[in-house]
Amino acid sequence: MALLGIIIFLVILIVVIIGGGSDDCSSGDSGASGNWGWPFDGVKDPPQALDGGKFGDSAASASVRHGHTFHDGFDWSFGLNGVHSGSTVKAVHDGTVTRVAYANGLDYYVWVHSDDGYNEVYQETFDKDDIKVHEGQHVNCGDTIGTAHLNGHMHLGITKENDFGKAELKAFTNDGTWLDPIKTIEDGMKSSSSKGGSGGSGAGVTGDWTRAGTKAYETAKAVFEGWVSIGMSGAEAAGIIGNIGGAEDTGFVLNQADIGGGSGGGLYQFTPSSKYLNDKKSDKSWSVKNQQEVVMDLEPGTINGYFQRNKNSSAADCATDWMNSYERPSPYARAQTNSARRAAAEKAYIMFGGSGIKAKDSLLGVAANGAGLSIDGTSDNPDCDDGVDAGSADGNIVDVAKSLLGYFHYGQVHGTANIGSVDHPNRNGVTDCSGFVWLVLTKAGYKTPANMGWFTGSMAADAKGSHQWLKQISPNEAQAGDVIICNEGSGAGNAGHTAILEENWKGGNTKVIEEGGSGGSGGVNESNVSMAFGSLFTNGETVIARPIKK
């Protein structure tokens, strides 16, 4: 028995020492560019492949590739590490699906472009029906790409060449175009872990944010004090910290060198446009205060809505609300990180004395209605009114729409009685896509028919004809706050959909705020045109309309 005990102990010790990696993504956050993970559940590093299936030059590669010694990716072979026909292929890195197509030698493949410059291609294993994503869709690390099915393996390639055609021309050339997938994933996972993103402690180059005396602690404290100083409760400020320290890969690092590169960055993972940076922030250092300013400038409606909803909430509930209303990660990431965010918020609440700090009546004395705020207590909008439910008098449609994120259940019913009222919407009310757009435009001061008296068919007809409420514009003119309407036939019921544009027109990649849609779980959510409208956008009639001011 003693010998058996020693053997068991040694086995456990070996497992602990070598670990074996994890199929989980490295930080599990809401879309930061640092997320990396393995493409199959249960696959531990280092993965395995049959002869010729590994990356790089080898005689084995030449024997299966007609004399070409170089293999431009890594083949996860069926029968090894639990991978088999029918295994789910997961995204190894956050990004946007830019190509789903067929090519000889690749079969159907999926090309994903990531904001930090990497491109990942999943190939040689899919029939058309095996692929579960579409072009224009954003995927987070761990999201499903498709089902492995063909050829006894799944090939993964990673490159920083953004032109797919150019990259494929170098498929047999070892000149640096193609990168070693295993090394890239492992390095990405290590890099994210060094920033403190996977354990919820925020430990990293700035230290443990829960330990007094570290730079991270001082940063976390400054974040807390910054939100409290403008009127938030201690619980609300702690809820925001919970999202930074509990689930993000930032580790309270202030370096913003990559802020203009397109990927989310900083304490709040924001992605401001280059124009915004040039006009407003190019001359400022990225301090805690300035990062808070950016968030308030970019999403005032979201900030005000969060503030009003959570005046009497617990720190943990505030963390979940901030995740849903500001961070807005994928359903997968929400499920994976919610508990860590809540736990971190509770830590911050205790550490920084949140119990003694109550919410003010309004943020900096400015009505919480989606008006622009600044850190010094001034307002960018002179036409404020006295409540979050009163809308935006200057017609800031996007801010009003954002203030309703997370509201309502989807149902094809109309009438204000189903949502409470225009001034005081019931978060648990019921409406559909055109009812939501009606509410936003009504609250923002634009012309709308009485009591939600339209549907997508009549909206499109009015935009193209009588212009009582809407006027059709060209896609080139489309801006944030305009309305997109797609119909098949009459547009009634499931044959139509409508949403608010959140940015200037970018085709299928344009961000929208909608009620329902294929990209949401039923309530008001953010998506993009391709995901939200699906076949209605590709097969139906699209009308982009500008609301008419009262």
C-alpha cells in the first residue's frame, strides 16, 4: 500500500508540474485582442499531428505534398487527443469572419481577421453545412466555427498577410508569410496570462490590484474614486472595477500605444475611431481620468442608464449589468466570465469602502438622459431634461437607443401599453423591432405615427414615398442614427426587420442597435447588419432612411 501511495503521489506531481495546458481561451474576456486558445475541447498542449501535419519544412511534408517540403499550418488529426469527425472547431482568437468560401485543396474554409493583425484560416475539414459562422460575424475565442468532418483532420493556418490570395500563393514557401500556429497560440496565451487576465486577480506587470502598495492597486483605486466623484455609488464603481479586474486582460495597465489600431484597448476596452482620437484626445496622455473621459464621451447613454438602474444594487449585480450594458461580450464569454466579474466587484466594494458611498441624484447634476458628459461636470448637450426616460431633446438617436440596451422581450405586438410608456419604459416589456425603433425616435424628438402605428413594410413605403416620418437616403449618406429597413414581400412579421445604425455605413459590417434579430437573444442588443438581418439583407430589399425631426 505504501508503494502504491508513492506511485499515485508521483503521478499527481508530474501532472501538476507539466500541466498539459488548457483548451480554454487565455483570458475569457469581452473581445480584447489578447485572447488565444486551442481549437478543440480537451486538447492539451502540445497537440499532435500525423507525419507531415506539423508546421514547417520536413521530408514527411514532401512525401504528401508532391515534393513541397513546407507545410503552412498544423493539422489536428482525427483519432489523436480526442479529436474526431464530429468534433466542434472553436475560434482560436478573437476576430471577424471575412471569408467563407470554397477552394480546391481547401474544401470549404473560414478566414478570420483579428484586430491585432493576425488572420486565422480553418480548412480541409468542412462541407458547406458544417460551417456555423458567416461573413461579417464577430467571433470571440472559444466560439464555434464549425464541425470537423472531412479528410481525417482540420488544418489551421495563421498569417499576418491580410490578402488571402497573396497568402495562399505562399502556401509552399517558408518565407515568414505563414506562422507556426502552435507557437503563436502558446505565445498568445502566455502574453495574456502575464497581464493578469485569467485568474481574476489582475496580477501582472503592475502587480496584484487587490494588494495595497502595487501600481495596479493604485490604478484600481483611482478608477473607483473617478466614478464615485461624478455621482456613482460605491457599488456601481465597484461593478465597473469588477469587469476590469475580474475578466479583462488589461491588468490595470495604462499603456495605450495600440489605441488607434482598431482593437479594444485600455482599462475599458474601448475602440474609438481615428477621427475621434485626432479631434479630441490626440494631445492627452492616457491616464485613468482621461480613459474615463473617453468612455463618457463615447457612450453617455450607456453610462447614464447604468447609473440610474443600479443606484440601489449590489456590487455583484452592478458588475453583471456593466458587462451586459457596456462590455456586451458574446453569450459564451458572458457565461464564462460573469462569476469572476461579480467576485472581483465584491472585493473592490470592500477594499475601497463602497458601503459608505451612496449614489447622487444625477451624475454631476446633469440629467441622466444620454447627454454628453465630461469629467469636470459640464455637459456637451445644452438641451437636457430631467430623467433617463425622457429621451434626448437634441435628437441624439444612438444615445437614446443605447440607453435601452437590455430592455424588453421580443414579441410581434405593438402599442405603448406593452412597454410601460414612452417616458418610463418597462425593462421587462414586450415589443418588436419596429416598436423599438418607434420608441427611440419618439423619445429623441422625431416624427412617428401614434402608438407604434407602423411596421417595416409601411416604414419602407413612407421612406420612399410620403415622407411623414422617414426619408430614404443612399448608403453613401448613411450615418449613425439613421434607420435600416429590410423587407421581403410585404415586410409583415418575419418578412421584415429594422434597426438603428450605430455608425456610418460599412455594408454588412455596420454596427446596429436592434430589438430581436438573429444576433440577439430577444431584447435590445448590439449587432451588425449581416448578423442581425441575415438573408433579409442579402435577398430582400434594403431601405436606409433618415428620421424627420418634429
